[in-house]
Amino acid sequence: MAEGLDRTDVKILRLLQADGRMGNAEIAKRVNTSAATCHRRIQRLFAERYVTGVRAQVAPQKVERGTLAIVGVVLDRSTPESFGTFEAAVKTLPVVLDCHVVAGDFDYFLKIRVRDLADFNKLHAETLLALPGVRQTRTFFVMKEVVDNAPLAF
């Protein structure tokens, strides 16, 4: 169990991960506390940043973002300045869902959702290759999403 959390806190976190719209009264019932106690615990979990936000999961195909690509990026230099400049630029791109610094053959992995291959091709040519410090990219198109955005296990 994570430091600072008891069993009830863990149960609350698991319930919120499963359904962020679940109401306080239902959570209280499921964790066997009063609604007031449950509310205070949830407020504390937010205040202490155990929960950093609640949002809807939108079906990508319904909003014309059905193509998922993972892009490995290699920068031309490995300096704090080049990393900082790249990271600032990539944060401005709404199509980038995730950006991670990684060890190994790449400096970063980007998770990107676009409409289709033509949409990605345009993005790659006009935007990704123009990001500051980019020396090389390698793109992996996702054929099937087996696990995506799974709840944290703890």
C-alpha cells in the first residue's frame, strides 16, 4: 500500500479510476463510510495530488482520430537546452497525447492520434520534422490497441 494511504483510501482511488463520475454517496456506500467522511477523504486525495484530475474518455473513432502512431524521436544533441526546447515545442501540439523521455535508441516516444495516414503524413512533413533539434524519427502505426489507459494497479 502506498505511504499515506489506508485501505479505504485505496478503495476510493480504485473506484474513481473505474468510474470518475461515480457520486460521493455511491462511493461512501461501497467503502462503508459516511458520505461526509468519504467527501473529506476524496477532497484530501485531490489536495495531496493522489488524484490529479478527472476527465471523460472520448472514443477516438467518433471524433475522427482513429489512427494511432507511436513516434520515436532522436535529437541532434543531448543537452539540457536541446531537450528543454524540444519539450516546450511538443507541448504546443494538440495531437500529441503523450511524450516520454526514454533510454535506448531514441530520446523520446510520442503517442499521436490523427484522422488517417494522409493526416499523419502531413503532420510528419510539416510539423514533426520541423520540431527543434529533431535529427530522426521512426514511426510505428498501431494495428490494434490491446490495452490503453488501463487503471494503475496498487
